[in-house]
Amino acid sequence: MHGDESCLVRKISHYIPLSDAERRLLSELERESRTVRRHETLVDEGETNRLFVLDSGWVYTFVHTPDGRRQILDLHFPGDVVGTNQVAFAESTYGIAAATDATICPFPKSGLHGVFSNSPKLTALFYTFAMIDHAAVLDRLRATGRMPAASRVLLVLLQCRARLRIMEPSSAGGFELPLQQEVIGDMVGLSNISVSNALKQLNEDGLVARDGHRISFPNEERATELTDFADHYYEIDTSWFPSR
């Protein structure tokens, strides 16, 4: 947590004002925490579905194709509630693994009772988060089918920066990328060598600047145009939300 404040409260406060009662409801989801290590599988495909708040670090969701290859569906960042789009199923349809060392706050499905029963506004926001994740996956699917390798990698980097800056506004100027090239490749259907070559090309073209693991975008307007990137994360339409 950031000081004594709930990580989830900080993220949701970016979108809507919260009452003290709503803050308590969200903080209840982070009562327990545990540390996980990079590469650790938190939930495997077909296991009992589990939910958690991601307090620090990065995790990803994945499936395996019939020939055993891994397809990464999405990344998750601090403040995300991971697994809510699986609550309809007793067994998880995807796996969850740690992309970095991380701290997670697990909670049972029943932990959502308090939120859904007492706050229609938070319920609407949880639903919206699931739709945002869905839109991000669709954007990458479109990129995988229609864009060259460099543009696919560029889209992943732009999505990472957009999501990180919700919790860390300084990320707008650049961010630390802890992902292995294999993870990026499995998100957009590329080999490690293709990802490496794509990063080199992006650097040579002045679209991505790299300083160690730090990534920035010297020509953000051009990068956005090339990938048809839309920031679905930083601002959302809350005009339809219940007032309480």
C-alpha cells in the first residue's frame, strides 16, 4: 500500500469521489497480503477462480494454445482488481502469473458482496473496468492481425504507460519497463528476436527512447498515429453512474 492508504482506493479515487463508507468497503478487499516472485503462477487454467487486488508489481493473464504455446491476454498494474471478469465461472478460464516480484491482496468472491450490496456506484465502476480491459485486448488483437512488428510492440508500450500514469502521474514522461521480451512477444504474437529487432527499429526511428529499462516517447504524436492508439484508461465516462 501507499503509506496507510489502500492501493485500490487510490486508483478508484482517480475516477470518482469516494465516501468514507466506500473507502472502507474497498479497504476490506486488501486486509490480507502476500508477496509473490517473478514467474510464479498464481492461478492456473482450470483451477478454482481466485481474486486479488494487485498492490505492487506487474502480473499477466494467459492461456495456452492446443500446441502448448502461451498467449498473454493482458497485463495488470498496481490498483487493479484481478479476476473479476472470471466471477461467473467456478474454474478460471485463464492463468495468472507474476511478470515481476509483486504484492497481492487475495480475497474470496464473497468479498464482493459488500461492494455490490452497498454501493451501486462502485459496482458500475467495477463493470467499467472489465469493459476497459476488454477494449485493450481487442486493440492488441487488431494490431496482431494488421500491424508490422514494430507497431505491435509500440502499442504495448503505449498501453503500459497509459495505465501506469493513473497511479503514478510521473509515468507520463517515461516509465521503467520490467518486462522480459518474451512477455511482450506473447502479447502480440512475436518471437524474442522479433521483439528485440522491433525495439531497435523504434529507437532508430525516434519513436521510443531507451535509457536502461526506462522507456519514453520522443515523438508521441507520431507513435499514436502509427498504432491508432486510444487511451481508454485515464478518463472514462461516468455520467451514467448511479449517484450513490
